[in-house]
Amino acid sequence: MSEIQTPAAGTPAADLRPDLARARTPGLLRRLATMLYDLLLLVGVLVVAAALFYTLFNLLTGSEAIAGPARFLFQGYLLAVIAGYYVYFWTGGRQSLGMRSWRTLLLRADGGELTAADALRRLAFAALTLLPLGAGLLWVLFDRDGLSWYDRLSRTRPVLTVKPDRKRR
């Protein structure tokens, strides 16, 4: 199995459609490391988003407590921020900082880049299949292709990218 080479800047992604039959899938530990890294970044994004919401809420209402219907609005807003974070980084061939650090790229099962609908489907299936004690992720230990339940259900797959060459001067 080989690793996927990320396209150079300005290269159309369609010209470098990867051969998924030869692509390496990240193992459980790499996936966990990527998830932890991205979770730490997401917590920072949520703190900033919550501060913005709270400040605006306080200025508009004069109230210091977010309660009643405003609480549901706040929770929906935070869920939208989470979805937006993942949709942004999973679509268009982009990688989150955790994915870049651990050399992981998400693709559709056919090798194409994820669309917003693909990303939302993957996020929803990940949330559902991770609830039973992470069983959806632990499945990578038993799957013949190293895919999780949410990879299979969302028709997406993570692949390893090639290590960038570091030229010394």
C-alpha cells in the first residue's frame, strides 16, 4: 500500500485522483491523535464563539444569564459552529491542523473531494457511532480495509498523505 500525494498548489485535484486500492488508511492510534488534536483546536474555537454570543446577547438584552429559549438558540449556535468547523476543513481538499500534523486526508469512497453534504453526513454518522463507547471507531481494528463504521456509512475514507520533502539549505 502507498500513501497519497497531496496536489501541488495550482494543480487541479481531478488530475491527481488517488488510487484508493493502494492507499494506506491511518490506524487507530493516528486517528485518535488526530481527533484529540482537532478537539483541542475546536474547544478554542467554541470558547471564542461562546464569548461572541454571550457578549452580543448581553448587549441586546442586558441579561447576564442565557436561559429559556435563548439557551436553545445558544446550543444550536454552538452545534452550527462545530458543524461549520468540520465542513470547512473536510471539504475542498482542505485539512485541519490535526489532520495536517498527522498526515491524514479525507476523501469520498470514489477518491473525490468531500462536498458539504458528504462532510455533514460523516459528522452525523460519527456522532451516532461513537456514542456506544467509541464502537464505531474501534471497528477499524476488525475491518479488512481499516475503516470505521462512520467511514463506511458516509462513504468516505481517511488516507495517509506523503511526508513532505524537507530541503536543507
